Amino acid sequence: MERVWTVVRKEFIHIIRDWRTLAIIIILPAFLLLLLGYGVSGESKDLALAVADLSKTDTSRRYIEYFTASREFMVAYDVLSEDEILTLLDGELITGGILIPPDFGNNLESGVPTSVQFYVNGSDPSEAQSAHLKLETISQVATQKILMEQLETSGIQGINLSELPITTTIKTLYNPDGSEKIYLIPGLTAIVLQVQALLLTALAIVREREQGTMEQLIVTPIKSWELVLGKIIPYLAVGIFNTIATLLISVYIFGLVVQGSFWLLVLLTIPFIIGSLGMGVLISNISRTQMQAMYLAVGLVLIPAIILSGLIYARESMPWLTYYFSELLPVTHYLVIIRGIMVKGVAVQFLMPSIIMEIVLGLVYFVASVLAFRKKI
């Protein structure tokens, strides 16, 4: 046991002396639990709605209030037509929409049944199912209360009990069959590309230090930005090739249809790969061992990318800490792009906020990598 204790003491001394490893071991698990716990514990509330109230009556306004009273929904946009609702759905700005016809109020007051049209973003089947159920349930409650009011005012003789005063139809867009494959495979494609780009470059510079080849780079006149760029370009080429390969597998093996432009998607993948590669080089620069680099890459990027990016859980219901942390991950914005093009076939203008964020993050991580690199052992 004395020999075992000697090895144990040696390892403890090694951990304590290496402050980077010590900080990672102590701080990262607690930070991850705090970050991810908040990210997965919240139920979807205040789902964004666009309402086209063409009736503009007290009755229609009271009907809308039923949807916001329980905080299940919030009216994010007041619009004037169905086209505006569809535009907002294309831009991922709302979860659903309500179209109230012009004769809504008059029909209810005269005892004539009327109809309301609901719209649901079906690209995420679980979120769409939840929104679908909530819309129907709240509408049923509102219909029952309106029916009771009509009975109180007109009496049972004046009401046709075989017909409800309000009927609803729900139009599910983008993925009407609720196929999980259509939603998950583009997301998995993004995660696979993220994992490869990050891990390949996260070990690039720290491997040079451990193998003793960093000395050869130090004595050369190469500048920091030239070295970082030289590390990124080969992996960028590999990333583009893998993008095309994974998209072809999605189409020809899993039977997905790219609703938008295939080559536009490949083009918009380049800023995402550059941002992911920049993060990897930055991690490699601040690490001193490959173990540290792997720990940081997995703990700070890959696990949050799976949980917080919107791959599994909707980001809209997340607290501000997890929401804004996920904004720093290139995959968060790329998920909007790849799902927008593959599942919805939306135009570029609807993806511009995500495209701009991808470019900004790519530049930020590249500059940070250059600043963090020092030509020394």
C-alpha cells in the first residue's frame, strides 16, 4: 500500500501544480450542470404568436385573450393577412399564427357558427405537437364559455346545440406528417460537422508542443495569423468535402429532400466551419496538453452544442444565461440555416440574422486564436 500511496501522492501533486487542469477539473463540472440544468428544465411558455384579427371586435379581442391569459402564448405580432403570418413562420420568428375572419364577431352575436384558422410551425414535431394541443385546448375552453354566454342570453331555444359556435382548423407547415427524421437529420449533420472541425483543430497546436515540433515553427519567420490560417485551411477543405458527403447521404440514403438550394447550403456552411475551426484553434492555443484541449472542447463546446443549440430543446424557453451562451456557438446559428434550407426551403433574406452571426463568430474566433498564440514553448 505504501507504493500505491506514493503514486497517489505523485498524481495529486501533478494536478495541483498544473493550475489549468486543476481549474478544469473543479470548475467545469459545476458550470456544466448549472448551464445545462437550466437549459433542459424549462417548459415552453410564452410561445410567440402572430394574430391577424380581421374582425376587430370586442368578441374577437376577448377570444384572443384566452390564449395569452395562461402565459402559454404571447402575441408577438399583430398582422393584417395570412401572407404576413407565413412570412413570420418562414423567418422562425413565431411558433404559430391565428387568422380570425372578418365576420367572426357578427356571426357569434347572431348565433351563426364561425371558423378560425391556426398555423403551426411543424419543422420541430415535438414543439409542433405541443403547440397544436395547446391551441386546440384553449380554443375549446373559449368556445365553451362563449356557448354558455349565448345560452344565458338567448336561451336553449335560440341556440343550435348540434354545432359549436367556433370551429377551428390547424394548418401545419413544413413537416405536416410530423416526421422526426426530417427534423433531426439536418441537426445531426450540423453536430457531426461541428465535432469533426472542433476536435481536429483543438489538438493541432498543442500536439506540436507535445511532439516537440513547436521549436521548428518558433525559429521560422512565420507570423501568428499565418500559422493559424495555415492550420485552418486544410481542415476547411476537409469540412467542405464532408458537408457535401453528409448532405448526399441525407438525400440518397435517408430520403430527405432539400427544399431549397443544395449549393447555397454548402456555401453557407463555410462560415460555420470556419467558426468551428477557429474555436478549436483557440482551445488548442490556451491548452498545454491534449487532455486539457479535449476536456475544454467536449465540456465547453460539444456538450452545450447538443443540449443548448436547439438540436433537441427549443431555445425560446431557456433562461437568459443558457440562451446567450448558446449564441456563442456557431452550431446554434447553423441549425437555423440548415433546417431553413433543407426543411423549409426559405430564401436567403430570412436567414440573414443567422448568416451574419456565423460570419461574426468566425472572425471573432479567428482573431482570438491569433491573439492567443505565442511563438514560444
